[in-house]
Amino acid sequence: MEQIKELRLAVLIDADNIPYSNIKGMMEEIAKYGTPTFKRIYGDWTKPTLTGWKSVLLENAITPIQQYSYTIGKNSSDSALIIDAMDILYSGRVDGFCIVSSDSDFTRLATRLREAGMQVFGIGEKKTPSPFIASCNKFIYIEILKKREKPVVTNTATKKIVRTQVKKIVPNVPPPVSTVAAIDNDLIKLMSDSINDLAEEDGWVYLGVLGNLILKKKPDFDPRNYGYKKLIDLIKKVKEIEIDERKSGKNNISHFYVKTK
């Protein structure tokens, strides 16, 4: 799928609604879409529940913004994030925003930023309410960003034996893939309808164009949600869709076209 690059992004993180355990994966994902110009995280840092965040902020050059909870049960950090977002918007120093939260309270903010011509990326957990997801240009689930840990040898006496076993076994065992969705009738219908919306008289559609339309219809669409790195790998598993690989240029670059059977 086509990606938006070289955007100046404001990365705003809601510490109260996002786990700190995979901050590295989140920042690597954000880097695919642009350069983080602002990196701020909001929360009441006097709370023990945010202690885990403190150890990763310096490593990722994220600026913590202190926001006290004025009333029990109310999250005042949401308001601080929204105010900062609007200040950054009017500064004219960014091209887009990345809102890292699973809270639907940011739905109106995302909508307002898009009305101002900003690209809005969302990152949150699978539990994120659909209104916030729909208000973003693209939404990425944290669950698919988790890294697979490498095996560690701790017993020096058996170190040589363990290395031999890993060398023989690991290449033949595919690494576990985190998924948050399954290929179902809804996905197949989304793909088929999108192909029919774009198809020329011969019924074929360029894969890149199809991916862009699907993302506009469903902002949280991502082949990785289904366990596949690329869209073409996912479509190969959908028997209702036919694929045509066409090569062009001196280097025989592959271009994929699809149509419904």
C-alpha cells in the first residue's frame, strides 16, 4: 500500500490509556509515515500507575507533560492534549498528527484536525471505540506491533547443545504472528466491492489503488491485522479474488492487478 512520507508529525500520547511496554514498536511505526517534530506524552506523573513510562521517555526523546487530576475519576490530561494539539495546529509547523490513545474522547479532535487539512494517524489497542478509529486517516492496532523475543541461553554448561538445537529447529518453525482479526465475509465483501468500484471495463484494478480505497473506507485496515505483512499476501488467501502479476521496465518490476472471479 502507498505510504505517506516526509510529513512533519506531532506525536501526542495519552499515558493513561496506552501501555508503555511497546513504545519502541510504536515509534518505529510512526517513522514510516513521517518525521516526529513534536513528541509529547500527557499524564499525572505523581500517580504510581505511570511509573513504567518514566523509564522509556528519555530513551525515545519524549517530553512528559504534567497534568494533575483536579477531580477524582476525571482525566484532565485529555484536555491538556487537546489544547496543545490546537496550539500546534495553528503554529503551522506540522503536516499531520499521530494521536496515541484508545480513548474515544479524541474523536472530535481528530475530526477537527482533518477538517484543517491535517493527516491524522491513530495508534491504540483493539478495544478502541469505532468512532475514534473512523475519525483518523489511518489507525494502527498496538497488538500487531509487538516484537517477538529471541531465545536466550542461560546455562553455560549446555550452551553449545542449545545453539545446535536452535540452528536446526528455528528455521523450520515460522515465528508466531500477532493478529487482531480473521478473514471473514465482511472483509471479502469490502475487497470485492472496492474492486468493483474501481474496475475498468476488463475488470482489473491496480493493487496500490485498491489498497488506498480500502483504507479510506476502513481506516483500521492493515494486512498485519490478519497476520500478513503485505496486501498481496493477504489477497492470495482470498479465493474470490483473481491476481495477475505484470512485469515492466528493464528490471522486470512486478505490478499486481486484481479482479473478482
